[in-house]
Amino acid sequence: MIKRMCRLLVLPLLLAGCGPEDGEVYAPRFVDAPPQATETLVFGVHPLHNPHRLFQVYQPLIEHINRGLTGVRLRLEASRNYGEFEKKLTGRAFHFALPNPYQTVISRQLGYGVFGKMADDDQFRGIIITRKDSTIQTPADLRGKAVSYPAPTALAATMLPQYFLQQSGVDVSHDLDNRYVGSQESSIMNTYLGDTAAAATWPTPWRAFVKERPEIAAQLEVKWQTEPLVNNSLIARNDMAPELVAKIGAIIFALDRSEEGRTILARMELSRFEAADDHAYDPVAEFLTRFERDVRPVKEAQP
């Protein structure tokens, strides 16, 4: 009897749970698919400037490229010095990069390929700066004195000036106190402060320095300049999809055709980028052979 009463009490509760007042009859609902995950790829730029200035100059380029991409985005990576950049390059840490021509030649052995380059090859040359009140008048006057450079593997700012001095009768390895000071700006400042008799750099950072520190630049002068070589390259790691490389290249090569793009290029002191391949850097490989034969092994001078 008791069991029968319990069943009678429970049954209305069960029926009540199925009533329409508890909601509509279930029907499946469809929602939009979640947005496709965005892959982040690293774009490394060799130490053209100190990291702070490098981000000021190159982050607008990265943002401009990213607006033209879907499913992937680029992240700018700066390095403290040339050695750190080259370590990352050797470890294939970069998906895309803007190395100097020496690093470009090395990258071809690491599974990277050239897809573009900076134009204005006539500007890719070394310059040697002294104080205006200096007694240095000829390359021979540097014998026994200190010369500052950004890094041993800076091609325009170190190797081209050292080759010029060697060809001018100065034994770079024995006649000079070669000081590798880490950046273009530091190389210039060492001479301004009198720590070195001359500073090696190249036109792009020198023009930027003149704009930003005119009171200091006014006390310095370009004493000599070298012959030009091929400008910095754009490279892609060999596991990047060809379609993506082509897309990024198309965006970069079109910079000079828009007001925004020209503003980005102006920060770089550059007229445009242009398409290129590995063979564009054959002259650089030939120069490096001459440099190591006539001046020094490239890696020997690493600080």
C-alpha cells in the first residue's frame, strides 16, 4: 500500500517535468565556426640601428604587411648586436628576415632564399668619419690609432671601410686598434667623444644621426667613402609557402606606390624595395673571398 502511494505521488512530478511550461521542445542550434587561428611568424631585422630605433623604423612596415595578410601575422624581432642576430639566423629562428649582404650569403647555406632586396645600391657603401678638428688627413694618418666599427660582420659599415683602408696601404690587422662597439650610433659617438680617431659606418644611419643629433654631427665630417656593393636582402625560410612569400613580397614591393608606403620608406632612408633572387648576391660572395684573402678572416675579429 505504501509503495503504491509513493508511485502515485512521484508520477505527477515526473509528468510536471515534461510540461510545456518548462520551455520549448529541444531543437539543435547552429553557431558560426570559430575564427581561424592566426599563426605568428617572426620577421628579423639585422641591427641597422639600436633595438629602440629599429622598432621605430620597422614596426610600421610590419603593421602595413599584416593588414594585407589573413591567417598569419608577422612579429618584428630585434637583436642586441650582430652576433645575436646571426645566432638566431643560424638556428633558423626567423621565418622572414632582412639581413645584411654578408648574412645573406651565409643564409643560403642555412635553408633561406632571397626573394627581394633594398634598392639604392649606390647608397650601400662604407663611410669613415672623423672630427672636424682632427689632424687625420690621409688613411696613413690612422696608423697606431683606434678606429670604431659597429661589428666585425657589418658589411657596409665595417668590411667595406676595412677593405678601403687595406687598399690604401694601412695594414688593418696590425696598424690599427680596431674596436667593435655594437651599433652604428655607438661607432659614431666613439669618435665624437675622442675615444677613437675615426668611425666607420654607412650613409643610412649617418643621415639619421645628422637629423637626430645635428649639434653633434656638426662637429664631425665624412672623410672617405668606399665603392658600393649590393644592398640588404629580404629572405624567407625554405619551409614558407611560396604563395605567402609572394604575397608578402608584393606588399613590400608596392610601398613606393602609396603615400603610406612612401612614409614607411622615408623612415628607412630608402626609395623602394625590389624583387631579387640568390644570384643577386654573387658579387657579395666574390667580395668576401677578396676580403678574407687581403684583410682578415671574417669570424676572426668577433668580440
